Amino acid sequence: MIGAAALALIVAIALMLIRALSGPTLYDRVLAVNSLGTKIILLLGVIGFLTGRPDFLDISILYALINFVATIAILKFFRYRSFQVSLTRRGKEGS
Amino acid sequence: MIAEALEYWNAFRPVLGSALMLVGAVLAVIGTVGVLRFPDFYTRLHAASVTDTAAATLAILGMVLLAPSFAVVFKLAVVWLFLFLTGPTSSHALANAAHTAGLQPMIGRLGESDGGDE
């Protein structure tokens, strides 16, 4: 039954890859890549339990951290066209 | 009596864990089908974000039931907490960025008119 779960997650990743490759807008692609990352995290855990080596969970923690930072960085870059912009709101003297 | 109940629980635990993992994976497939078939970015975002959080919770709960030691349970709790905090945050950031960039949601029924699509 764990194998079936891994297979279903692989099918979900393949289908989400179609949306990531053919998304009409930029935000569809970012959404697909973000969701793909979540499914890859789950697949890493499931493969770890399938092969009896739960050490794969360390890699999945790393994937979770990188996935979130990458999503926010891509969105920030396409909003300001630069990474070097403060995300805090400007004060009165800044406007 | 308590020992008997514990024995039953230990026999039942792997089955329950595998079933929860399978339910989570099937939920991920359902969310992906929604992302492929929905007509609009915002509806796709809804399908993806809701099912992702639920699928991660179910699958990680199943893995907790299969975990051999307490360290593995702790790592799973860390992964779950991070996914639970960052999934809705990135969904909000995506919707906010798309709305700020001027992407309009589709309004009205599909096939009736293309009024909200301009």
C-alpha cells in the first residue's frame, strides 16, 4: 500500500509538471512549481519508508526550506525586477 | 487488558499508517487534476493550496504511525509544521502578486459569456 501511495504521488508530480510547462501565465507556473515541491517532499518521505530508511526525511526538510524561499524569491523578483528591495513598507519620508 | 489492547494497536498500526499515506497521495492526485482542469488562475490556486495542506497532513500522519523511533517522529513534526506554516503563506503571496500585477479573476459562468475574462 505504501508502493501505491508512491505511485500516486509520482502520477501527481507528472500531471503537475504538465501545468508547470504549459501554464498560460507566470503565476500558474510558480503555483505549479510550489505544489510540485510539496509533492516531492511527500514522495521523499514515502520512499524513505518504502525502502526502510527514514533518513530521507532530512532531505525532505531541506526541500521544504528551499521550496518556500524559492517561491517568495521568484515572486519578489518578478514584482520589483530586482532582489535588492526591502520587503518592509516604506515610511513617510520614503514616499 | 491494557497489554491486549496494546498488542491489537501494534498489529493495526502499520495498516492504518499505510492507508493514511495512500489517502494523502490520492488527495494530491485529486488536487493536481483540479489544477489541470480549472479555467482560471485563482480557482487553480484554491485547488492546489487546499489539497496540498490536507495531503501533507494526512501523509505525514500516516508516516508518524509507521515511524520506528522518536527521532523520526520529531523530524516528521518539523516537516509538517513547516509545510503547515509556509503553504498558506506562499498561496497568499501568489494571490497577492497576481492581483497586484493586474490578473483579473474570471467572473460568470463558463461558456455563457466571456464577460469577466477581459
